[in-house]
Amino acid sequence: MLRREIPIFLAMIVGWFMVGEFFFPWAEAGGTEVQQMAVIITAASVVLGVANVIRINLLKVSRREKDWQYAMLLLAGIALMGFLGTVLPVVHAAVHGGAWKLGGFGLAGITSGTLFDRLYNRVYVPLSATMYGLLAFYIASAAFRAFRVRTPEAALLAVAAIIVMIGRVPIGEKIWDGIPLLTDWIMNVPNLAAKRAILIGAALGGIATGLKILLGIERNFLGSD
Amino acid sequence: MSLTKRIEALDRRWIFLLMLLAMSFPLIVHITLPLRVTPEGRGFYESIEKLQSGDIVYLASDYDPGGKAELDPMLLAALDHLFRKNVKIVGATLWPAGSPLLERAYNAVAPKYNKTYGVDYVHLGFKEGKENVMVQLGKSIREVFPTDYYGTKLDSLPLMHSGLNGTPIDKLNDTKLLVNISIGYPGTREWVQQVRSRFNLPMVSGCAAVSAPEYYPYVQSGQLAGLLGGLAGAAEYEQMIDRPGWGVTGMAAQSLAHVTIALLIVLGNVMYFWNRRKGASRS
């Protein structure tokens, strides 16, 4: 019983604090306190997340599962960046050491001029930007292969997509100066109407769910156990 | 196999090559195209243009290296515009990998205007907590960020004491404008929902092209005073502040890429219907 009732009770209390601070000045301090707790809990959950990634990948390596080499690379990355960004700065601060350097780069810290920053700029940034950049190629390939106008709705989507794609870039105006105007109309009328409907619908759904949590009726957030 | 069927079943590596050529050609031969200014982009520009010398803005730089190509030009242009107008900046990020990007952008633009760290701009770093952090910043910046990105106490930074009559800067409302450059969650939508309305702080946003349609309702409702969408938004902003950068350079490449994708959609469909009609007439 306690496994369900206590979390429901806690969610209700926290929820009422959040609502209460909008209406009662005396509730604001409580609301602020709860939000600060939320920030701390979220930060702690990141540590938990990293620990979980390490555990899962250690298991993968130890069992020599498929692609275990990638898991090892991931663990090495976590170990190196964690050591440079977290362990060394703490040790450095504890021993009040001077400038710890390796190959001209600071060893303790994450700001510019450190080895951590160098690895971030020379490894993480290009890899991450490349992953995002590859999307252009896959979108082009998918557009050619999968974007088939089989129904009137698909035709409407295709025409709107082509107009917006061409109208959002300068070449659209060169082709025909009406394309940017059509693009603006699509964005400001049909797109806006649909997005606003979705937003208002989601907000009403959020209010209803929130109210159910505040009243202790909604229990799905506890999971199925 | 007929030619039309071979085109329909074209190996995707040929499409990749076509895209590579379409995007690299304008960059190699330096093609520049005239840019159009949208009302949303004009709103972004004018919100910053209206600021007075000495005003302070909160810069929420919420993206990581994945969004660098689209959002770096926006961030650099916004910093250039703000420093040029002698506006002071309190910047931070809610994305774990976002801090070094903001630091790099500061380092790239601040020396051009002889701006001093701690006096003209501050980098608060990263804080986990998403919407909770946003709301807390509206109540007390020091509670969320007791120290800056470099570990310096906020109270020892002159900028954090440069409010009206030397009062401390400690709430988002002590700033004049919220400038958000974001690629996803947490980003523009959350800043509008948690801060714009609750603390009544004027706000502008620069976002990835894919997110821009979602934020149009906020522009029309006046919750966003301006919106820059993707590289096209960055390019029009660069043009407005007369500082051509990667946004303007990249627009020619993006133009050809968009036209290529549009032509591929048309070609794919023409081949599909042609082959289907031929198949039907044979049977």
C-alpha cells in the first residue's frame, strides 16, 4: 500500500505547492524550495544515468556481445572525459597545485585552453556536427524513394513541402517572386492554425492530467507494478 | 530493365553524390544570393536594436554541437549586434554540451569590441534541471548559479552589480530581454511557457529550421517578439546587421540543396507513375 499511497501523496503536496504559489504569497517560499529540490534531484538523476550507461556497457563488454568494441570505446570516452573534467579539477583544487599542463594544455578544468576543451572541440564537435549534417543526405535519399503521391493528402503534403522548401531559400524568389509569399501564407495560416490547435489541445490535456494528479486520481505515472 | 525503372531504383550513393555536389559547388565558387527579410526576422532585429547602451540581456544558448551549423551563425551575429550596441550579456546554457560553444562564441566576438569578461559579459555555464532552472532564474540567478563557468563567485563580477543605481542583477526581470538560441528541449517553447508569460520578460528566439513552424503561434500571439528560423533566419539577420558570415555564405548551398531535394521528389514520383502506367498497360 505504502509503495503507491506515499508517492501519490507526495505528488499531490508538491503539485499544490506549485499551484498555490501563484495565488498565495505565503506559499511562494514553499514553491521555491520544492523547485530547488527538483533541480537537485534532476542533477542527481544525471549521475544515476551515467552509472547506468557504464553498468550496461560493462556487461556488454564482459559478455562479448555484438559490437562490444563500441561499448569499450564509449567506456573509454566516459573514463577519459570524466577524469579530465571531474576528478582532476577536484584533485587540483584539493592540493592547491600550480598550472598542470600537458602539451601546452591545462589538465585540470573544462574551460578554453584545457585538454578537456581541446578534445571537445577536436573530437566531439566534428563528430556531433557530422551526425547532424548526414541528415541532409538521408533526407534527400528518403525523399526520392519514399515520398510517393499516392493519395490526395500526400499530394497536398508534397506540394506544400516543395513550396516551403523553395520559398524559404533565396533561390525561390529568383525562380518566381510569388513563392516566398506562398510560403509565408502556408506558414502563417494553415501551419499556424494546426500548430495552435495542437498546442491548445495539449495544454487542455495537461491541465486535465495535472488536476487528476492533484486530486490523487491519476496513478499512471507510478508505473504498472 | 528499362531506363525509367533503373532511375526509380537508383542507388542511394548517386543521390548522396548529387547532394554533395549541390552543396559544395556554391561554397567553392562563392555564389551569393540576395536575401529576403521576413517580419519574424525583422522582429528579432528590432528587439535588440531598441535596447539602450548599458542595458542587460539574458542569453540562453541552448544547443550542442549537433546544432552548430545552423545556430552558431545566429549566436555570433546576436553577440555582434549586442556588443555593438554596448549591451551587457548574462549568458548560460541548459544543454550539457552547450557551455564550450557559448565560450567560443564570446571569445570570437568580444575582442572585436574590446569587451571585458565580468564587466560586459558573463558566462554562467550549465545547470541541469530544465524548466525548474528557468523558473528559479526568474526568482534568483544566484541561487541557481552561485558561481560562473570559471568558478568565480557571481558577487565578485561587476556586471552582476550593474543594475539600476548599482543594484545587483539577480532575477531575469533585472534584464531587458531574453535572447534564446535553441535547437530543441529545453528551449524556446519551455522559455515561453515558464518565463515569458510568468515573469513578463520580452523574448526573441533563434531556432533550428525544423522547430520554427512550432513557434509561429508564439510570434503571432506576441509572446515572441521575433523569430529566426534555421540558417535562412541567421542569414537574414546577418544581412540586417550588415555582418555577412556563415549564414549568408551557407544560403547558396542550402538553396541548391533544397532545389535538389524538391527535384528528387518530383523525379521519384514521375518515374513511379510512369512505370506503374507502363505496367498496367502491359497487363
